Amino acid sequence: HPAVKWVSYPGLESHKTHATAARYLDGGFGGVLTFGVLGGEEAAKKVIAGSRLFSLVANVGDAKSLVIHPWSTTHQQLAEADREAAGVTADLIRLSVGIEDVADLEHDLDVALRGAIGL
């Protein structure tokens, strides 16, 4: 997507743990992924606010699709350097994909991403 800077998902061959994940995760790589959005923290928050199908919740593995901005929520108590050392950047969004229709989720995310960076 033009609003996405990077994606981290073990199902991608470029992911540092892909080989291990492919060996041990029988049947798929799971429904949790992170990505960085152009525009940093402000844009990431706009993506979340612009989503209508993803719920802003900290847990993962629900039947419902979830989204969170760890920089300003689950990791906010850490110093900036500690967040970055943990791989949590201001542009990072975490998705936990549920059982909704894929086309609906893709459309919702596309609208939210485009709105966040003014496309």
C-alpha cells in the first residue's frame, strides 16, 4: 500500500524468522502482523481512528479483528529509546486479523490508510 513503509510478518520470506516459522508453524503463519505507516505517530493514530472494522484493543487472537498503536498504548510507559530497542516505533501499527471477510478488512484498512496520509 502506498501509505505503508514496511511490514513485519513471519509469512514473508524476508522476515528474519521466516525459516523457523515455516518449520514450526504447521498450517500457516498466524493472523498477527505489524507495519509502519508513512507520517509516523500522527498518521498511525489516524489510521486507527479511521478504521471501522478493526477494534482498538490490546489483546490478540480474538475472532474479531483488532488494531493497536503500541508506541502510545502498551509501551507508552517506556522511555523512547527503550521502545525503539524493543522494536516498537512511533509509526508501528499492530493488527490481529479475525474472521471478518478479507475484502471488507482490506477495504476498511485501505480507506483508513489513505485518509491518514491524505491520498
